[in-house]
Amino acid sequence: MQKALKQILYLLEKLSSKPRIDGLEIHDGGLEYVFLEEQVPRTAAVRLPPGVFENGKLKNPEQFSEALGRLHEIVAPNDPGKLLRVTLVLPEGLVYTQSFEIPNVGEDKLEEAVTLNLQMISPMPIEEANMSAQIISETQDQYELIGAFANRASIAELKDTLAKAHFIPVAFECSAFALARLVRRFVKHQAQSVLLLETSSDGLSLFILREGTLHFSYFRSWQSIRGEAQSIPRELFDAIVVQETRKVVNFAVSKFGEAPAELWLMAGGFEKEIAEVLGTNFSFKIFPFVLGSYPNVAQPFYASLGATLRNWEEEQKRFASINLGGEDLSNEIKEEQILNFIVLWRNIIVGVLAIILVAFGLSATFLVKQSNLLTQTASSFTPRDAGSDYAALSERADEFNALVRAIREVKQGNLPWQPLLAHLFSVMEEQQITLRAIEVQSLYDPIRLGATAPDNQAVTKFKNALSDDPKFKNIDLPLTQIAVLGSNSVSFNVTFQFVP
């Protein structure tokens, strides 16, 4: 059933048009915006006053909202109420990433296994975290994934502030994924293992890419380097670049058994100086990263451009790209496409039904006239002939009436889904049960429910509540389907049937 639902959603996506999704990067120093106009990138930027963001955390929502208003005026000067949909690149200090491995548990259990592992390695309490993961490699025995984590309250605050300024974020990611996407698109011939170094207004970032896929990201802010000083001396800057690069190279050697073969620089005009420093300390090849196709896009806009290309890049089929906005945001565009599709076909169906209704009306009028005509004709026949014709017409009328009754019985026999499901959800709410998944074939077949509960006692109470309720039967809750989660809560699967 889930596979069929995915195929339906894929069909709806292909039949409906995709809205434009732009790229917006937020960092301590400002906002960078990129949108495509006839496949040509256009840029816009707004500087932020000091203190609006500190280490990725929003400290002054009012000034941030004012900056978003100015940015909206630049991007859509003639339409102040226009909704601008964006892939949002979060500040580096707000996002934590970590790679992990899981055994190959099969397609049907992949998402559940990934969720459980994310909860186990989360650097913050899971109820306070937005978390997401994507596959970076796989073998016959295991998957390797990279997970990302961000504070849920910070994401919600950013989303609300953006929405008030008419920006609708459809995905949240960090610059590491956006820049990796940019390298995949524009660096056609790269080594198997590549080190990407970026200097921005916030700090120094280093990323390990293998076969074009992000495997590791590292960030160090300028503030942590300079401390209370106002600037960073050149000698200290060179030493920090070498020191942090060596850390990441050593990690790559211990993790993958080899050092990166190439290093690509995004240094905002300082590529030559940094290349000279690194060239005397490392043996890998060093290249400046240049966008040959888009020479009008400067390095500060690279992450925003990568975010813009997210919607144009062919995403993995089985596991979506990183999205730290939560499930509701990750599905927002698909929901809009489905809604547009439904509206289109709703109008078509209403028109067809109207035509059918008119046709039925004309047919009914014709049949009434024919019935009256037949009655008048039958009354003029001799008793013996009239009786024969009347019997034939009566037989046809009985067949017609039988069909009408059959249709009415089928219509009245439709089972009420909404009351039964509403009753189920009320029982779950009373027992503090949280729904994870539900599989329903029909109201006559067993229903499989996946959920979480605060503890094992709550699971037992929920099973007893179902057993005592006359609207449920054949309750089956195997002990093997109960698992303890990292937060001391438990997950379980239960099957039952509704009593119509």
C-alpha cells in the first residue's frame, strides 16, 4: 500500500507544475539570496547589524525582520505580498553533523532504523531537536549516512519570522550540503576524495567529499580564533588554516584510510595566499573553485546558489536529502502540487458531472413522456393484447427498480471511516500514545498501527483499552514488536480490527 501511495504521489508531482524555489543563506553578517531567472542566477544581499545573530543564534528578531523586509523589496519590488519560497541555508553555528552506519535492514525498515539511530547519536535531547539524514554510501551489508541536527525552537523562530516577511522555507539545510551540491554540478573531473575549504564572514569551514557526496563537515568561527581582539594577525591566520586543515586530513586518513587527493578553495579572493600556505605543508593538489558557467555569482553567494539548485538536482529516490525543517516543511511543496492537481481535476469532474446530470434530466423527461405514451397506447389495445404489453413493461420496470434499490443499498452500506478513526485517535490521546504509522487496507481487514508510548505500562493500558472497547476486536500486540527508545520511551506495533 505504501509503495502504491508513493507511485500516486510521484504521478501527481509529474502532472502538476513546480513553484520556483530560491536559495537564501543566513549568517551572522547578513543575508545572501539567489534566484534563477530563465536559468540565469540573480543575486541580492542585505547586511545585518552586529548582534542580530551570534554564533548562528538569533538574538534580535526585530532587526532580522526589518532586514528580511528590505530583502523582499529587492527581490520582488512590485509585489510586496508575494510569497517567496526558499531553501534556507542555516548559520553554521546552528547545525551539527555526524556520519553513522546501520546494517542493511531492508527497504521497508530503513526509515525506522535511521530515525532510531539519529535519536541515539543526537547531541541534544530528541524532543528539542530537528534531525534529518541522507544516504552517502551503501553496500550489500550496510548503509552509511550523514545526519544533521538543529535546535527545534530556533528553527521554529526562524520559520515564523520568515513567514511574517513573506518568505516560505520549504527546506532547511547547512552550507556544507549546498556547497557539495555546487561542486557536484560544476567540478566534473574530481578525485575520489576531495577536501573543500571555505572562508566566509563567519569563519573557516572544511568539508570532505567522496565521489561528490558530503561525508564530513567542520567549522571554526573567527570569534573563537580572535577572542577579544578586533582582528586576526596574518601569522595567526596562516597557522590556524594549516592547523585545522591538518586535523581534517588526519581524520580522513583514520576514517577512510587515505588522505584527500585534491583541495578546492572558496576563499573570496584570497585563494592564492591560502594556496601558498597550504602548498608548503601538504602534498595534495590545490585548485581555486570557479563558477565558469555563472561568472556573475561571487563567492559569498555560493551556498545560496547551491540551495537554489537543490530543486533542480535529481534527488535520491529512496531517501530524501537533508531537511532540518521537520516533516511538515519537507512535504510542503508536494502538498501544494497535489492541491493544485486536485483543484484542476475537481473543476474537470464538476463539469463532467454537470453534463451527466443534464443528460440524466433529459433522459428522465424522455422516459416519463415515453411512459405516458405507452400507457395511452396500452389503454387503446384489446384486453388480451394490453395485458401482454403491460406485463412486458412491468417486467422492465421491475428490473429498473431493482437496480435503483441495489444502488441505494450499496450507498447506504458504505462504512463510516471518519467516526471510527476519530474514536481510535481519541483512545490514543487518552492513553498518551503517539502515532508513527498506520496501515489500512479496508475496515474489514486487520489494521496495523505503529506508535510510541512513555513506557511499557502505557502500552499495556492502551492494549487493555482497545480490548475493553466494543468498537475493536482481534487485538494483537506481540512483545517482540516493543522496543525501548533512547529517551526511555518505547515504540510498538499492534494489529486489530474495527467493529463496523
